[in-house]
Amino acid sequence: MAYATINPYNNEVVKEYPYATEQELQAALATGHALYKKNRKQPVAERAAILHNVAAKLREHSAELARACTIDMGKLLRESEGEVELVAIIADWFADHGEEILTPEKVKTIATGSAEIRHSATGIVMMVEPWNFPYYQIMRVFAPNFIVGNPMILKHAANTPTSAKMFADIVAEAGAPEGSLTNLFLSYDQVTEAIEDPRVQGVALTGSERGGTAVAEAAGKNLKKNTMELGGMDPFIVLGDANMDDVIDIAWRARLYNAGQVCTSSKRFIVMDNVYDQFVEGLKEKFSKVVPGDPLDPKTSLAPMNREKAKNKLQKQVDDAVAAGATVVYGNEPIDLPGQFFMPTILTDIDKNNPAYSEEMFGPVAAVYKVHSEEEAIELANDNPYGLGGIVFAGDADHGAEVAAQIETGMVFVNNFMVTLPELPFGGVKLSGYGREMSHIGEMAFVNEQLIVKTDKPNLDNVAGGLVATDPA
């Protein structure tokens, strides 16, 4: 079976799911398109009420949702619980603010009459989402598009099918009309088929560069608008006057949260020479204190990686980095447990010829670089193919913001942990993708920005460009 929940803590196959049939896909397209037409006439306030109920149902089922998430992909139970609450917050925010965001925009114009831009649904949105935040990744697209009135078809990751099904069931239980969110266990060929269908008008993907390229190609060939949130090699810059207690306390969390399997994880630590040794020693100490074990156990502080394939890929990347000259300062030793555990590892002495210099390591591996000036730090931060997020620590927050503004990423946090909230736009540049999710920007991702100009009486003397024919002789 292509879709299966395999517990990464004990390698147990929990449940398998068959691929969706062609009939199921066609039924989802037909139901979604019919709902799109109906939604065009429905007041936004009615959908807002349903979205508030989605948030309530998420909280009502929080314990079972969190447990399913942990068993699906291995994250610590407390992190899964936090994810469920986050998606409820996102649903409530768009329910509260979504209608206001859709308010028609007045346009000043010399045209006769008045002009405004109205924002409306465009049709079905195809969602292709990853495993690392099974609920959050869905909600980032679902909440704003549900408010807009765009029905959605979800193709989730093959290793988190139970989470995907439970989320869709919650949406239905909350009273959302059939077709609002249809979870289908699709093959990649079926995803392409859906994108090619004229009833699908948008595609949202979060995932790998490889997956994004394939989906964007299909969307481009069919002239479908799409958003892409792909990988990242986020820099964590430590300036020479930073508060090192704060730096170290956040650095290890920024790298090990969700076992380091986060697009916006800090993966490259760029540290000024005068605090470099202190930083490395502090990070080693924090890494040495994590406790691997059952992610359902509150005593556990290091979760397994999501599956064997991911662990093996990361190990090969570390081996290749060491072969190319990198130094293992800490870690890179086996953990004597049956699950997909990877010991937190610190690499230094990575030069430009090392594959680790330009590859994303999606797991608990920190690459640490020593720099001798702010200019060198900024240059190193930008010298990579990605541009998603970043963190800057500085003694003065305003100066830190000045440095942050020179980093080529979609998001930077100064003297703080990277956070995600519904009011904050999420996305990147370069190979990290394009477009933004969440906030007012995310709500506008798949809308028709329709211009309407109205007047009680035309004025043919006030026409620019000579576009109106002269009276016949």
C-alpha cells in the first residue's frame, strides 16, 4: 500500500490505505465544482461561523488528533498538542478577519463613475501537503480558502494518512458542506490529472524542491496559478554583542524542534569569531542532554525521524560531509533504540566544496560556521540556493533588524525563535518557492480580483485613449 501509518518509534505498521479510484477523483471534482458555484452566492459570514466550529471541534478532539499525529510521523506528543491548538487559532483568526480582508477596494480613477476591486472565489484548489506538520500544513491553505469560497482537494503525504483523514472528518463534523475539503489518497499521476482539469483553478504545494518542480510544471502547462513553499537552509546569525545565554537557549531548540524536520529550522549557524567557541560548547551541552525515547512519553525530548528513508538520507549526507572535510564536533553515533532515531550532530569546517555547504539537511544536524565580520556573515547567509527564513541575534534589536533586512529570505526573526501565526505571512524566495500563505496575503492567493466600474450615465467626452468609436457620419 502506498499510504500507510508506520509508527517511526517502533516500526509497527498501524494501518494501510488504498489509492483513491478514478471514480472517487471525478466525484470529488464534480462535488467541489458544484459547491464553488453555490459558495458564490453564500454570505461569507455563514462560512465564518462554520470555520469557528471547525476550531471548536479541533479543540474538542485535541487528544486523539495529537496522538494520531505522533504515531503517524513521530513528533513529541507535546509538539503535536501544540500543533492542534495552532490550527484552531488559525481557523478562528480567518473566521474573525476573513470577511474584512475580502472587503471591496475603492480605486481612484479618472474614468466616469466609481471603480472598485472585488475579491471572489475562483474554483477548486488542489492541495499537495507534506508530513512534518500534518494538520498545520492543511490549515494554512484550508482556512483562508474556505472563507473565500474555494473548495479543496487534499493530497497529503503517504506516511501521514491517518492525520489527513481525521482532519477532513473534523471539517465535515463541524458542518462544512460536502466538497469543502476532500481528502483523497492520490497517486502523483492523479494529482497531475486533477491539475489538468478545468474545474481546478489553483494549486498549493508545500514540500521538496523535486515535488514542487513537478507540480509547478503541471500547473504551468495548464495555466493554473500556484504557490510553492519548498525547502530551506535558514541561517542563524550570532553577532559579537549578542546575549549568549539567550542565543544558546534558543539555538538548540531551533535545530531540534520536530527532530529538526522543519523547513524553517535553523540549519546553518553563522557565528562571530569572538563568541564562536562559547556557542559551540553551549550547543554541545544542550544537545547532550536530550533524551530519546517514545514520543508519547512526556519525559522524551528527542523524537525519532519520520521514517527510515529520511534517516538513511541524512546519514549519507553527514557521511559525505565528513568525507569532504567536515569535522564532527558532537554526535553522529548510533542510538540503541529500534525506531528511526538520529543523534543530534554538530558539523564544523564546512567549505564551499563540501556538499553540506549547499544541501538542506532535514534532521537534527547543525552546521556551524565561524565568521569575522557582519559583512562576511551576511554574505555567507545569502550564499545558498534557498531563501525561506532566518534568525539574527544582536545586542541591539534595531541593529539586528538592519542586518536582517540584508538577508535574502522571506522571513527573519531578531532575538527570538521563529514563530508562525495566522496574521504573519509565510513563504520564501529563490528555491524556497514563491507566494505566501496565511495573513491577508495568503487569503488573496486564489481569488478573482475583479474590477467593477459603475456609473448612472456614460460620459463619452471623458474617454482616454480614443477607444470609443466616433459617431457615424
